[in-house]
Amino acid sequence: MSKMLAKDIMTSEVITVHPEDDVEKVAQLLLEHHISGLPVVDEGGKLVGVVTEGDLVFREKKVRAPLYVMVFDSLIYLEKPKRFIEEIRRTVAQKVGDLMSTKLYTVGPEAPIEDVATIIVDRGINRVPVVDAENRLLGIISRQDIIRATFGK
């Protein structure tokens, strides 16, 4: 029997959002379709990010101010304010582009499902987008797809 590939088990009709979409649209789609994340694509269908339930929950967290000390009436920051600025940006995000993660783990359509499963487990993620050589979204593989392909029928 030949090995199953990403293209054999991926969902090819993928619900997507665009960077300019409102965050509320993401929440609605996740709830309506009982899914935990969505690929974010540009106008050309290229994958630019992923937005998840976790990103929406992040918006509700308390932002921790950067650590600092006072020296002669001056603030001296003990950490770079970059983390603080990023947290502020994400908690006030109104657009998908401000909230999405751009650290992406993808596979091509010919990837064996063992490779997909390894990415999901090693990276602690719930889904892996399947893209072509130009990074256009072809489909998505979730944990459920792998379980169905392995144990279902």
C-alpha cells in the first residue's frame, strides 16, 4: 500500500479570512463552524498568517507593564519595551492582520502524513496549512483529519 500524502487527507474547501477583516468576523466563523483556527490569506490566495481561538483569548488578557527601576527620578527599563508594545497591539487589535500569528508551519501536497503529524506534535499546533510552491493555500490538515485517515473508514 502506498503512503498517504497531505493531498489525500487535507480539507481543500478551507474557510479563510483576510488581514483586513474584523476580529469579530473571526470569532463568528470559529463559533459557527466549530473550528479552532483559520488561515489568513492575501488577495492572491497566499498564506500570510493563522488566527486561532488562542489569539482571541489573548485579546482579553491583562497586559503586563515592562519591568523598570527608578534612578534619580528617571525610569530605567529592565527589559526591552518591544514585548509590551506587541502585547498592547494584540490586545487592542481590531483587524485580523494585527492579531494573527505569522510564524507558520506548512507542508506541500506531497508531504507524507507522518511529517504532518510530527509537525503537529512537535510544534503543539492543531492544524497545518498545505501550500504550493508559491505559498498559495491548497488545503488544511487538522488533528482530526490525521485521526480519521489513520483509524477511520
